[in-house]
Amino acid sequence: MTDVATAKATENRAETAGLAEGGKPPFVSRSVLVTGGNRGIGLAVARRLAADGHKVAVTHRASGAPEGLFGVECDVTDYDAVDAAFTAVEEHQGPVEVLVANAGLNSDMLIMRMTEEQFLKVIDANLTGVFRVAKRASRNMVKKRFGRYIFMGSVVGLTGLPGQANYAASKAGLVGMARSLTRELGSRSITANVVAPGLIDTDMVRAMDPKYQETALQAIPLGRIGKPEEVAGVVSFLASEDAGYISGAVIPVDGGLGMGH
């Protein structure tokens, strides 16, 4: 065995020793950044990870940071703003080890009426915005040889939906990005996964046409709308030491709505 191979084998044994001896890896408090963590799913995720014992920061726009959480104002469509936000978080709690890319928006319209501006606005926030924060986070993840990318996708990115060609494309793109990062950075103990919520009780869902909500509800095998806290529970797991061997996965939290995709 070469010196490099021997060193790698020793490193792997060291990484798995805690699991082998104790049956469960010890908890490690990580520096976490949740983009768009001031409301809805993002807020539920931030509060859950803070309750787990992690150091949690959130980005927000003009609405301000939630009580009890460190917040930085950030527009993910502006790389300079992203860089400044990361710098502030690093000064407050250290380099970001877990990135939950949740910030996003929608602008629904049938394709025949959708303007290029509408399409690109959603792509820039939901897909290119994730690229911006993922790129900035990669610096210290690579140095530390540890990282967790958790991208907030959507069942719509897997199934499609009339009037959401822009939104669906942006969320589908996150799957390709996560899997590319898995292949690119996996050797440095960096994982990348996508959580794909279905119909969840958020402001975005409440603003939908009631007729669509009723139709969608009938298509959900579990027969109900999900809770933000249920999405947060999955993110909590992916951020944990228990999920160290999961990467490139798309995990649905949709009550069975997107089965088969």
C-alpha cells in the first residue's frame, strides 16, 4: 500500500471510530447559514437547527432577523452582498460549515404570457442565487475538509406544474448542481443534497388559488398539507453527523405527491 493510501485508510478509520465504538456519532455544533431564514420553511429550519445546538445565522431582506437568531441582510442575486453576508457570519460564529440554501421566489404565468424578465428573475434568485452562496461557502468547506450543502428544492422541480416553467426549471436545476458538487467535492467530506417539499403551510401556498389547493390536496396520498417543521426535521438530519454518507440525494417531503419521480 502506498503512503498516500495508508494515510487515507488511517483517516477513514479515525472518522468512523466514534460510530463504531459508541453506536452513534457524537454531536458536533456547526456554524450554519440559512438563506431566507426569516419566515416560512427557512425560519422553521433555522429554529430547529438552533434547538439542535448549532450556531445559526439567517439571511433576510428588509424584514429583519427573527428574534433570537443572528441575521444579516442579503440579496442572493448580488454576489457582493453574498460575500459581505458571509464575512459577517464568519466574524460572528466562524466559517460556514452547513449551508441551507432556501431563499427564493416565484412569479407564475403560463409560458405563452411569461416574459423573459419573469423567467430570468426566478432563475437568478432560485438557481443562480444558490450558485452564488454555494461558491462562497466552498472556500472554507474545502479548507476544513467538511461541509454540508442542503438545497431547498420542490416537488414541482420533479413533476412540473402549469404556470411555473420558471420555478420548476430553477428547482430542477438544484438537483444537477447538488450532484455535480457531490462529484466535485465529495472527496473532501462535503455532501450536497436536495430537500423537495410538496404542499407546505407557508405564505406562498396560502396565496395560491383555492381551487388549485383543493385539487393538489386530493392528489396527496396522506391527504393533508405539510408543516414547515416537518421539512425542518429532514434538514436537521442532513446537517447531522448521521448523514455523512448521504450525498447527491433528493429527499421528498410531500406526503407522497411526487412518487415515482
